[in-house]
Amino acid sequence: MKLMKSRYIAYFLLLLVAVSCEPKLDDFKPSAGSADFSKYISLGNSLTAGYADGALYLTSQTYSYPNMIAQQMKLAGGGEFKQPLMFDELGFGGKRILKLNPALDCSGNPVAGAPPSLGPVLAEGTPDARNFTSIAADGPYNNLGVPGAKSFHLLAPNYGLLNPYFGRFATNPQTTSVLAQAMEMNATFFSLWIGNNDVLSYALAGGAAEEITSQDLFSGAYASLLDGLTANGAKGMVASIPNVTSVPYFTTVPYNGLVLTEQTQVDLLNQAYGNNVYGISFKIGQNPWVVADPSSPNGIGMRQLKSNELVLLSIPQDSLRCRGWGSQKPIPGYFILDESEIASITIAVDNYNQTIKSLAETKGLAFADANLFMKNAKSGLVYDGMRFSTSFVTGGVFSLDGIHLSPRGNAIIANFFIDAINEKYNANVPHVNISDYPGIIFP
């Protein structure tokens, strides 16, 4: 009996120790680790500013990822985070905010049961006049994200004259650069996500009109940015640049989206293109789009799209459905990214990201591989019991412009950046609750 009783006592003591070692919610104590979040600033482009659905407006700015990070940092000693907010949902007013609308046929009539179509909607009312005037006197501002900015733009001393988004909160539009204004803040911690536009502008133009920023210019600009931001000993986080092949603006319209359902259609198109004399042929079902290409080997200035080429989301959908684009008429090249253009983009992105990672290591900064994250997100992610992917609309990560993040997408990337910060600085910044933010609104 004494032996059995002692065993019971031993089991009880083991159980008591096990229970006392179980993690409790109260055990998680937010901390900054070796970092100091008391004054956090963020630099970047439209992704940082909170641009969404084709515009910058009040609500989208409140859902910016740096604002989310800043609110979590407050739990670990962070201070106030001020943004150069618009005063309404209209922003600059000239922009059209995208939304999903009921699908229409070629006559403009609603199509019952069809998936919604994307379209711009003119905002009702007159924008607040304060959206167009300087708000610099109400600063300083912690969110220095500027829509349209490229890496080297952040160094330009007169960028406030060239970019109205920065001009409205620049302390002196004629002489102040984004970096100079950031350095005036004397921040203790910063985030930098820049470089997307250095290649994205080229991609958005279908490889026409815009040029990719050279590697030398990018690396020099990025090094100057980090030199300035760390001059006072501030710590921070930098992020790599996602390739366009991860962004729904370039991946939503399939290369073989021409669907033919009648043999008569097939026969007429085949006859029109010489019954495959020019290497262009059609069949029942899905077919590659016909696109303009002055260098096509068949000598007719057009060809069919290849499976590894991309169609931009900006292509007029009614022209595809109702005006014979991609079948009777070739799609203009500025709506297409061909093999060589995609290769140029990929090389530039890879080189940019090598620079970003290398400089982060040299400066001892946290590095978040957003490029790898977006690649992995294509196959799907699950957070808070909700499934996400990079698919347009249904994926929930991107807003309706197919480039900028949705509120939940911003929450996801905020958590990804927080993880990088926590790992580098042994900090305990808690995650954002993704389900607290709205998803895509369907009609």
C-alpha cells in the first residue's frame, strides 16, 4: 500500500509540473527585443501608402500594412504612427475606384448567373478641397509611402513637384526628398519596401514606353537609402520585390482564353488565316489569342500567344467578347508581355532582390523575402480558418486593381513582415488579427 500511495503522489507531482509548464495566453509578453519601436517610419511606394482598387483614399490608407504593424508595435513600446490621410473616399477625384459589377452581354444587358465583371465607377460627389492642398504643417508623418515612386525617386530633392502624392505632405516640395524628410524624423526603426515600380512600370506598359531601372542605378539608390536611414543607428526591415508572375494583374487572363463553341466559327477563322499557312489555327474549345507582333516569322505581323506569355488585366474585356480582339483582330502588343519581356523583368527582379538581401545583411537589418512569399501564396494559404491565394478576386489577397493588396492582404503581409522583425531582433510583436479586416465586396 505504501508503494502504491507513493506512486500516486509521484504521478500527481508530475501532472502538476506538466500543467504548470503549459503555455498560457498570459505568458506572451510583447517586447521589442533588441529593437526600439518608439518612433517607426515606413518608406515605399503605393503598396506602403495603402493604395487599393485603383486609387488612394481614406479607407484604403487606414488599412495600409505599415499602419497595422505600427498598431502592433505599440504593444511593444511603439509610439504614434501618423499618415498623410486623404479627407474622404474620393482622394484626388480624378481617379476611378474599381468595383465588381453585374456581368453584361454585348448589348449591355445583365447576364443571369454569370460571374461579376470588373469596372471603374466614378465616385459620387466632389472631393474635399483639402485633398489637393499641402498638409505638411500637420506633420510630421510616419508613413512616407508615395504612389508611383521608384527607388531613385526617393532621393530626388524636388520630388514633391513631380509627384502630387508626395507634394501634398512634403515639408518643402522644391527642395525636400523623401529620404531627407525621413531622416528629419530621427526614427528608431524603419521599414523599406521599394523597387516594385522600377520594373512594374515597364510591365504595365506591356514592355513599351517605360524602361526597367538599370541594376547600377537601383543598387546605388538602395545603398544610399539604407545609408541615410541607418545614419543615426536606427534598425529596420527591408523586403524583396515580387515578380509580376505572382501578381493577378498579369496572370488572370489566360493565354488561351479564346473559347470557340461552334464549328462554323472555327472554319471561318481557319479560312481567314489561310488554313494554318501562317502558323495560326483554331479548334473547338480553348485557343491561344491572336496578338500583334511585327517580328513574327510568318511575315503578317501577328501570331498566336505562347503558353508562357501574359495578358494584362487592363485589356478591354468588351473588346475580347464583342469586337473580335484576339481572333478577328490581333491584340495590341502593349496589352501583352512576351517571352523576352518577361525574361528581362525576371532578370531585373532577381538582381534587385540580391542587392536588397546583400545590403540587409551588411547593415544587420531584418529581411523579408516577399518575392518567395508571393510565389508560395499562389498555391494557397490558410489564416484564421480562411483560405487565401493570389487568384484575382476569389483569392482575397489582392484588391480589385490586381496589383495592390486588399485589407486582408495587407494584414497577411504585415504579419509576414512582423515575423521577419521578430526573428531578427528577438522581439515579440504580436500578429495582426486578419479576420478583423474586410474582404472583397461582391455585388
